[in-house]
Amino acid sequence: MASESTQGREPVIRIEGLRKSFGKHVVLRNIDFEVMPGEVVTIIGASGSGKSTLLRCINLLETPDAGHVWFHGQDLAAEHVDVNKLREKIGMVFQGFNLFNNLNVLQNCTLAPVTLKKASKADAEAEAMRHLDEVGLADFAKSPVTSLSGGQKQRVAIARALCMKPDLMLFDEPTSALDPEIVGEVLSVMRDLAKDGMTMVVVTHEMEFAKNVSDKVVFMDQGVIAEEGDPRQIFTNPKKPRTREFLSRYLEDKPDQVQEA
Amino acid sequence: MGTTQEAQEPSMEEEKGGLVRFFASDHRYVLLGTSVVALIGMWFSMQPRSSQSFLANAYALEVVMYYALMAWVVVSLVALVTKLVHWRDYQQKSPFAKPAAKHVERICSYVVWLFSAVLFVDRAIMGFVAIVKSAVGSNANPQDFVGGMVYMVYKGRGIFARGIATTIELAVFGTVIAFFLALLLVFLRLQQIDRPDNDFVRFLKVIGCGFAKVYSAVVRGTPMMVQSLIIYFAGFAVLSGSGMSTNDIRAVWSTFVAGLVTISLNSTAYMMEVLRGGIEAVDPGQTEAARSLGLSQWQAMSKVVFPQGIKNSIPALSNELVINIKDSSVLSVIGVFDLMFATTTVAGIYYRQLETYIAAAVCYLILTMVASKLLSMLAKHLDAPAMGPALSSSEVAVTTGIAGSADQTIKVDVDHTEDRVRRGGM
Ligand SMILES: Nc1ncnc2c1ncn2[C@@H]1O[C@H](COP(=O)(O)OP(=O)(O)O)[C@@H](O)[C@H]1O
Ligand SMILES: [Mg+2]
């Protein structure tokens, strides 16, 4: 949907020839990849195929060995780029939530805006309450984060990222640490976010989400992008045997998802 | 009451736990345990009375108590014999196991405890009071051990008070100063090269981290006694190099100031390692989340990681105050008038070393126990993880209790604690 309307515009993220290894272990080999404004891209693939590393290279939590990552046309890999400034525009949601344990829910959301944007505390709190309301947790603003369930924590983490008004949101398996029955509450928040036109890159094993919400699916295999394209095409008629193998194995493991899909 | 229930009683009671319950609830142990108490009471009764004894005026009462205790011991013996004879079906056969009898036994056991306690107070406590009274009123140092000790502590009370005050000042101020210096140092120690840093900042970070490492190694690798001598004489040399007269130097660079500097600088190194352990136990995901929002390394450290790391470190940090109370004793080598110096002074006056040093040990023990108690109350107030055994553990359990993992405990190896405890040995 979004891909047609964004023809000819600048990509939010453009990655070219990205390589990354940990010691001798090559994790990403020659990745090329683009995300247009408003696009929702899901990255799927077996564990260890380099999905997280790719995501973390986008906001430079990992430093690429070679290649370029352009964010709005600015090369992040250049020496002495102010990554802090760039990261303000790139929100990230982690598998393990990573909420600040020393702060309550509201403080989690206002810490970065108050520290970095010099927003007044009142403005930041008003903005944070708006986002907490969006994720359905306004009542928990004063709660310590320890008192929340996993699904609530992840929704706070999403609200916290949104408070910085990011141009791009990265999700690294946001539902993998959650019990199956509460995965839905996080996915529905993400679905709303996609509907509002947020540009998103989502690493996930939720095939139903990948199929129905994303504009593009990227299948990673052993450090390369094995196949990418329209979700309907990938899920119904994958071109590469590796993709077919992965999907069939995946859907076999989770028979309930076959029906949903 | 069914017999099966009766038979199960002991194990159930033990499960509920507690020494008190053990003695109070199980009737066999009421008999046995309380018999020991009764024998102790009888032993006290056989001791000579002191001048302060209040039972001296109530001789009849003491005789009654003595024979009551003896009666209890006899009854217990009978019960024990009955039990040995009927070891198979004791619960049913023995008259001592009847519920009514057990009730009476319980009440009698309380009386036995009361009598023994009265005898203990009369002989032991009032005996000590008598010794104190006579020692305090005495013109010459009493020959007996406790009397001599009390006499010397009393006569030297001004000296001891000054020594204790100095020891407390050194430990408290030293620990507080060291805490802030350690915060600074651990901040340097944990610096990592970050992408936005320019070459100058990178250079500073490398220097800062290296300095912290060297500082920690040198301070923890040398005895505090040697450090205090070096610091004292180095300060003296520097000031006299600037042309001050010896008297002026003594006014500025007193032994107390030199001692405080020593204990602060020394404790800084240990506290830095404690803080480092606590901070490194903080989930790296916390830093990642902070950095992903655009916070700088410094902002992530100061707003997110340090608060959690310091909280993790509170038990081991407060242990440092207890250690400083004890270890400040080595500072007497440069002439700091602390408790150790005061003790040596008093011992020198009366030429009775053993008694005075035992008195000093008691003072140190009281100080450290009070400090531990206050600190654990403070820690509870701050909702920090509970304080472990204050003096002995070589590992400190650091709870990441604030996290979503209140029950998850990370063992942080604070590798120096052991050598720390030994560091002051003279
Ligand atoms: N910090 C790291 N140090 C060393 N190896 C790493 C590190 N991070 C990831 N790896 C390795 O890189 C590979 C890809 O990891 P990752 O990107 O997390 O895969 P995925 O997210 O697809 O499961 C894995 O084999 C993992 O062991
Ligand atoms: Mg991963």
C-alpha cells in the first residue's frame, strides 16, 4: 500500500554493502536494503541469521565493518557523525523491554525528551501521557515498572520510544519474550502505529503480522537477504527454496498460524 | 486428640522452626532444655554473693528458688527414665505426656526460667556492678582482671572518649569522602571510547581509565599502615619545602588530617571496586535502551546505570564503614589519637596491657555492631538489597532487586573483600 504512494521519494533508510563480523564470525555479508517513508518492513529468518545485528546497525548499536547506512541521506558510518542526534529520530523496541528500572512508567517516557530536547517537564509529561493513553496504560503512569506484566512493559517501551517523535521505529522481536496470550496486545499497538503511517522495521516470528501488516517482507538467511518482496508473494509463492523451506518449517511448528494466515 | 497427631507433633513443631518454639512447644525439650537452665540457676545460687546482691536480704526466697530448681531437675529425670522404660509407647503410657500434665509442665518451665534469670541477675550482673563500684571508688588499681579493667577504663575515660570520638570521625568522614571520590573514580574507570568522541576526548578517557586502574592496584596492593606513613611524611616534606616552620606545619598538617586523608584515599580504591561490581551487574540492556533514545554515554550512565549500580552496591559500601572503624586503628602509627592510640596510652600509664587491649576490643566490637545495625536500618529505609554477613564474605550477593526480577540474585565477586578484612593486621 505505502510503497506505491512513496514512489520517487527519499528512502528513510538506505543500506548498501553492509558487512559485519564478530571476530572471525561473519554475521552480515553485503546487505542492501531500503525503507521508504511510511513503509512497514518485516524481517524474518532463522535465529542466528543476523536479523538483530542488521537492526542494530541501523541505529549504530553495532558498528558496521564496511558499507553505508544512510538515514535521510546522511551517512551514519562516516567518522564522527553525531550518532546521539540521529538516534533521537530512530526509536527502538527490544525483545527484553529494557525499561529503566530506577524510574517509574512516566519517568521512563519523559527522561529522554527532558534531557535531550530541553522540553519542560510539564510538556514532556503531557506528551508522555498522550502516548501512554494510546497504548492503554495511562492509569499506570506512576507505577514502578517492576509492577507491570510483560505485555504492559513492552507497550510502555513503545510509548517511551514514541515520546521522542521518531521518524523510524525498529522492533527487535518485540513479542518473543511474551506469553502467547498477551502477544496480541502488543501487536495491536504496533498495528495502530502502522496505520498511523509510522515507518517501521520489525524483526518478528509472528508470520500473521508479517503477512497482513507489512508492506515488504525480508527473509534473511546466514547473513544475507535471501529474498524480499511483497508479503503475499513471499508467503504464497516464495521464489527461493530456502525461503520455502523456512516458511514450511515455521508454519509446521505453529499450525495455528497456518489457519490464521 | 488422636494419637497419630500426637506422635507427629515434634516434627511439625520443628518445621515451624525457631529455637523458642522448640523449647516452648515440645514437652520433652521443655523438660530437658529447661533442666539445663535450672542447673545453671543452681550453679549461680552456689556462687558467693557480692556486696550488691539483693538476694542477700531474702535468704528464704533464695532457698525456695534453689529447691524449686532442684525439684524440676528431679521431675525431669523421672520423666526421662519413664521415657526410656516406655520408649515404644511413651506418648500413651507416660503420665508426663498427658495434655493436662504438659500444660502444667509448660507453666512450671516458665517459672524455672524466671528463677534462673533472677539468680543470674543477682550473681552475674550485680556481681559486675559490685566490681565496678569498688573499682571506681578505689584509690589503687585492683589486682583482679575485671576490676583492673574497669578501674583503668574509668580512670582513663577522658582518653578513651577522645580516642573513640576520633575513631568515629575518621571512619565516618573517611567513608563519606571516599564514597564521593570512588564515584568519580569509577566513572573514569568505566569510560569507553564512544563513536561521537573526538581524539582529545578519547585520549582523556584512556588516561582516566588507566589512572583508575593503577590507583586501585597500588592502593589495594600496599598496606594502609605504610600508606599512612608515606602520606604523613610526604605532606610534611612538601610543606616544609614551601618554607613553613615545623610548628606551622603541625597546625595545618596534623596527624588527624593526615590520617583522614589516608583512610579516605585508601577506602576510595575499595569502594571503587565495589561500585564497579554493582554497576557492571546492571543489565547492559539498560544502557542500550538509553543510548537508543539518543542519550549520550554520560547521560545514560548518570541517569540510568549509576542509580541502579549504586543501589546494588549499598550492602558492600556500608560494609566499608565497618571496615574503616576497625582499620583506622593502624593510623595510630603516625600518632593519630584514635581508640587504638588511647588504649596504648592507658596501657602505658598502668602497665597492664592485656586488660586495656581487651577493653579496646570490646569498644571496637560495640562500635562495629552499632554501625552494622544502623546501616542495615538505613539500607532497609532505602529499599536496598539486604546486607549480608558484614565481615566475612568474599562474595557479595548483589540483588538486582529493582528490576523485573526482584527474586533474581546476581553474585558479584568483590574479590578484594577477603584481603580487605586482613589489611590492618599489625
Ligand atoms: N555481540 C556479539 N558478539 C559475538 N557474536 C555475536 C554478537 N551478537 C550476535 N552475535 C552472533 O551473530 C550471529 C547473529 O546474531 P543475531 O543478529 O542476534 O541473529 P538473530 O537476531 O537473527 O537471531 C549469531 O550467531 C550470534 O551468535
Ligand atoms: Mg535476534
